[in-house]
Amino acid sequence: MEKAEREGASSWDLLLDGRRRRRVRLTLMLDPQLALVGWVHYAPPLSDNVRKTYRQLLRWNDELPFAKFAISEDERPALTAELAVADLERESLGLLIARLLAICDLLYAESAAWVDRIKLPSGPAAATAGPERVGLALLERFAAELGELTGTSDDDATD
């Protein structure tokens, strides 16, 4: 986990596994006067079939509660969720992270062509089971609160 601070705001970069989607890069940004935002660069920059992709992101915005898709300045699809500072506590933060991971898992089959273009670190350090396993523990812990976002079956898990 990397931490940075700028202009009174803090951010933390996490690398977590979901059940289907592995090594999800998630950034938490906290402005203590406003809110905490969870931000996932969902896929690399868009190029082909942009109109189709935009329609897909808009449909997901309509279907998925408490999370929104957007396009970042560098044209990458991004998945975000917010938590007001007044509601910020350990449980609500855990649920926010679990919700973002659950959405990445839920939509993986539909978006694998975009997502799998992301370049991930490789080599011995990348293959070790580390903090990303925290993502799986969060998904288990908050499964009841996530409801249909966590629809799993025996064939859903991959190694």
C-alpha cells in the first residue's frame, strides 16, 4: 500500500484480488472536509467501439447502486464510489472497498476484453500471495450487505 498527501488530502493505492478479477488497482482519496472516494481505473484507455463502450458504462451506472463509471482525463474507464466524511468508519470503508471489488467481479465477463489489456507487474514478487488476498476476505465479510453483487457459484473462482 502506497500513501500520498497533497493540499490537505490523502490517498492510498491498494492492489486487491476479487473472486474473478485479480489484482484490482484501487485508490482511496480522502478530503477530511468532504468525503472519501474509492477509484478503480477499470480498464486501459478506450480506442475501438467507443460508442458501444460508453453505452455499456451508462447502462451499468443505471443498474448498479452506490457506484458510478466515468471516463478519466486519459480516456480510461474508471469505477468510483463515495463515502461522506460523516459516515467514514472502519465498517463503511470496508464495505466501500468490497463493493468496488464485487462490481469488478460481477462485470468481468462482459468487460474482459477491455480489462485484460491492463499491464500488470510480473515476476516472482507479483506471483506471491500478499495483501491482495485482503480483497477476498472483504468480499466474504460483507457478502450479506453486497447482496446480488456477489452472485457466486463453484465455477466462478479462478486461479
